[in-house]
Amino acid sequence: MKHLKLHVNPNKLRKYLLAKPEVSNAQQLSNNNGLVLKYQLRPCGEVIWIMENTTNQDQYVILLRGATFPQGEVPQYIFGDAFAEVYYANGLSQFITSLDNIPIYSLAIIQYGNNYYIGFVFYIKANSTLQVPEYGFNNVQSLTGQLIPVQPQGNNLFAIVYDYSEKFYYEQESGTNVNMPPDPYAIQSYLFTAINPPNIQPWNPTWRIIFQLPNNLVNMVNDLTQINIKQSILNVLHKIISGIEKI
């Protein structure tokens, strides 16, 4: 079955940031040890996710959510996973390389169980609330979701192979033309580990293979100032993948 993919729309997001809507009628979906998830349905397929941290500690969290539509169900998956390359290549998001400043819609590599994913990591201060819009919910019948705490493990170098058709799905659903990174591409990102995640295997809306590169290579990259270092890594990765395909 072909599932719908939910998304963030940069043009609509700019309007949201200028005039945030009223969310006093938000409905609660879940409470994970003080991490409360609520939502407010809006016109034109918009959902405002209200993320409440009612604990006395600052928290890093990911959002695992799904939805049901007349045409079928969207299995639960990590917010940001479906179109991560679109967000990264078009300036909506950057991968987290420092914990000092984590803007909304910041991407990171997430270890959930034994698997790697890409998704948004949100930083919510103690006893505070974050409102995050998402789109693609036209005719939605029901929603599921929960906030899952994640723990930062350090800054690492990753190489990512992905399905380039992500571009066409996004343009079809959003009506916006977008750029894409090379396939594969290399990034530096914090690795976050999910803490006591639920026994749910997140859906992979976009096919990817994520390689964590050795620490000695990370140290070498940090010592170099050449702009084309990532391209050199990609050239090596292309050779590795070509060798695998011949086996």
C-alpha cells in the first residue's frame, strides 16, 4: 500500500511565524512521563502540534506520530523523516552540530532501537511549551502520537544514501519545487538515542542507508580546512557502493 507522507511547507511556515493561531481548544493525545502531546486541527490540512514539557528538566524529544485518512492509514513514523533531504537542501532545516542553539525543525541522526533514522529533534525547556505546525492532513480522521525523549551522544560524521523520488513526492503534495542534495551525501550531525522508546517500529517513509563513519575520519575532517572535503568523502563512498552492487 502506498501511504501518504506528511510534510512541512516553508511558505506556510513563514505565515505561521508571523501570526501564530489560537490553540486553546487543543486536544491531548498522550502523556509520556510528563511529556504531553496535544494537537489543534486548522484549515487547509494544517495541524499544530503542542509539545508540553511539564517536568523540571530541559528535554530533547522526537515526535512519533501517525494518522488515518479515508484512503488509508499513515503508520507512525518520526516527524521529519519523510522529507529530510528536502528540508536540508532548501534551507528549512540544518543538522544539529551544537547543543548551544537548536532552532525549530533541526534535524539529527536518531538511533531508535538498533536502527538509524533522520528526524527533527526539539529542545523544550523545563515547564514550557513548543508549538510546531505540520501540513498534509486534509480530510484526516484520527491522529496518534507521542513525544519520546532522546539523549545526545556526540557529534559524528555520516554518509547517507537515499531514494531521490522523495523530491517528486514532496513537489506533488506541497505544490512547491525543491532542490535536493547529492545522492549519496555526507553530513556532520549529533547522534541522539531514543530513551525507553515504545515497542513500535517506526515506518520508513523514505528509503535510506545511513553509515556512521569512523571517529579517526571525523578527527581528520575537523583538522582540515579544505571546502571540498565532503566531496572527497562522497567520491570514496560512490566507489564503495559501486563495489557492493557488483557483488
